[in-house]
Amino acid sequence: MSIDVSGVTKTFGDFVALDDVSVSLPTGQLTALLGPSGGGKSTLLRVIAGLETADTGRVTIEGVDATRLPPQKRNVGFVFQHYAVFKHMTVAKNVAFGLEIRKRPKAEIAARVDELLRLVHLSQFSHRLPSQLSGGQRQRMALARALAVEPKVLLLDEPFGALDAKVRKELRDWLRRLHDEVHVTTVFVTHDQEEAMEVADEIVVINDGRVEQVGTPDQLYDEPANDFVMSFLGEVTTLGGVLLRPHDVHISTTPQLAGAAEGTVSRVLRVGFEVRVNVLTDDGEDVLLVLTRTHARQLGIEPGVRVWVTPASGALTVPSMKAAVG
Ligand code: ATP
């Protein structure tokens, strides 16, 4: 179901954690709240969940003003990084818990638990205790438990934060597939750019309590609204004082027309299929660029070689920089 956050401000003492935040999250969308530590992501999620109350502004869930509703009246399910599991209950019992306290018929509970365990690939572990699961399996159990009561909205605060890189990656893929199957409106908090880019339909970039930009991963990468978003969502370098992506620096070993910066290759680093090249311009600027191995070989890029660097045409999309590049 859709979520609308409108003009929400939240302060703790005189610290402003959310400053006039507005976002609209359509039904069925998988949204990432992304930003640096302390930016306000968790606070925004908690305001949506009803675990914190906004000082000003409104939270509307499915068209209903939920600003003052307690969490249990909002029909949201949540999973946090340090999720609480019932240690003495089996996996199946943990998943059934929410349905049992709602006093649903036994047969219905059994069928629903079976379905959910299948969905999270834990059918064969239904009789285990949480302590007998791996971290990733326990996290999937927590998600199944949150989904059991058919929430309209699923809120996940750094759901994979405590896991190692490999399991994290598996769970990301799995969350994406799960979402494609269940289509519940989902909001997850992450400070991991790659995780957000890979999993989310849309990303809300939050910094210093403010929304910097909302967009699809491609929009944020290709059309960042400002320098913060551009640097946060990908690597940047400067050239003539202008930020741009290292992939968007054009390099030549023959003199270029006016506008190119002349310099010397100072460092060449081969990483996987790419070559990362630093050029120290005669103006003293350190420019980073990325080439394919083939391209670098064809040009004979090695330390000490004289080169000319320019922004590739059409490279820049940050509005303030378009003018600079022409
Ligand atoms: P992280 O990625 O580190 O979890 P975040 O973006 O989720 O960060 P929040 O947890 O929303 O950030 O916190 C935003 C700011 O609000 C932080 O500076 C934090 O210290 C402050 N804050 C959060 N909750 C409280 C609270 N209950 N009392 C006082 N300050 C708080």
C-alpha cells in the first residue's frame, strides 16, 4: 500500500533528525532509504512504523492519516538488524506467533506457515530452534515472521547489516525475488550504496535529516541532483574543478584542442578488467580515470607518459555542472 510522508520534522532535544521530509512511496514498490550514518534513515523508518512520532507533518498509509496511530494499528511488519526471535520456539512456531495471538484457525495457521517457510526456503528447518540456524537463515525466518500477518507494508532496518558479505549478497538477491513474488510495499534502510542500487526500485537519499534526491538507481547515478548524491552514489574525480565520473574522462596521448588539461600519468593500477589511471595535470590537479585494459594498452598508458584529459562529451548531468562543460 502507498505511503506518503509529508513535511515531517523530528527533533531529539535541539537536534533535528528529520527536517521537513516529504516522500511518496507507491504501492508495491521496494524502496531503499540510503545515506551516511546519522543522516536520519532509521528515524524516518521509525516514524513510518509509528515507533517515533513526528513533531510536525503527516504520515499517510493507504490514504489513511496514520500520524498519530500506534504501530499495531498501522498494519506494518518490521524487521530490525538485531531482530528479536523467540529462542525457545521452533522456526515454525516463531513464524506462527503473530497468527496465533490473532487467534486464527489452526488449519489456516499451518497452511500459512508452510507457505511462508517455502517462500523463504526454510521448509526443511521448520523444527529447528533459532540457535540452530545460520545468521542468514535466522534473518529469513524473521522476514517470514514479519510477513505472516500479511502486513500492508514491510519495513526493514539494515536487515542484512550484521551478516558477512557473501550471505548479505545472497539475501539481497533473495529479497529482490521475494519482493517480485509477494509485491508488498517494502522500505529498507541501508548505508550500502551497492545494496541499494542492486535491490531497490527507487532510492531515497537522506543526508543531514533531509531528502537529497529520490529516483531509480539509474536516475541517481546518471542524473544526480547535486554533488552530494553524485559522490555518494559512485566514484568521482575532479577535472578543472568540475566533478565527474572517472569513466567519463577522455584521455589522449596527442595534443588536444583548447580546453584539454595537459599532464603526466602518475599512477596506473590494473584492477580486474579495468585500468585505473591517475594523471597529474600541469595545473597540479590529480585526475582519476578508468579505462578498459585494451584501451589503456592501445594508448600505451604508463607512468611518465604525457597526456591530455577532457570531460567526455555529454558526460556530466549535475545541473550546476552542465553549463561548465557546455
Ligand atoms: P545509521 O546508519 O548510523 O543507523 P541513520 O541514518 O539511521 O544512521 P538515525 O538513527 O535516524 O540515523 O539517527 C539520526 C540522528 O538522530 C543521529 O544523529 C542520532 O544520534 C539521532 N537520534 C536518533 N534517535 C535518537 C534518540 N532517541 N535520541 C537522541 N538522538 C537520536
